[in-house]
Amino acid sequence: MRAEHRAAEGELVKVAFQLEPEACHGSGTETLWAERVDERRFRLRNVPFFVFGVAAGDVIFALT
């Protein structure tokens, strides 16, 4: 799973997950709010709609 992040206001950041744009949703990315655990790990704070294999509360690694 590949994700990139960019800083947001406050303690949370947006994590962008790459999606297949040809899928039924037609989007190339889905962004989720996350809190920084350390330099490259983030805990997801909301429920993904299109991204499979992750859930709210999961700790993920993201490319910075």
C-alpha cells in the first residue's frame, strides 16, 4: 500500500491513498485524516470508503 502525506492544521495530517482511477468510483486517490505516531507511521482517524485493507485506528507507514 502506498500513501503520501501532507501537513494539515493542528495535530492531524491528510494521508492520500492511490486508487485505480478506472474503478467504479472514478477517483485516483482517497484521503484520510491521520495522527502522526512517529516520523513515518500514522494512525488513521476516519473510516475509508474506497481503500480496502485498512480501517480507522490502524497504524500505517507513509512515504513523506
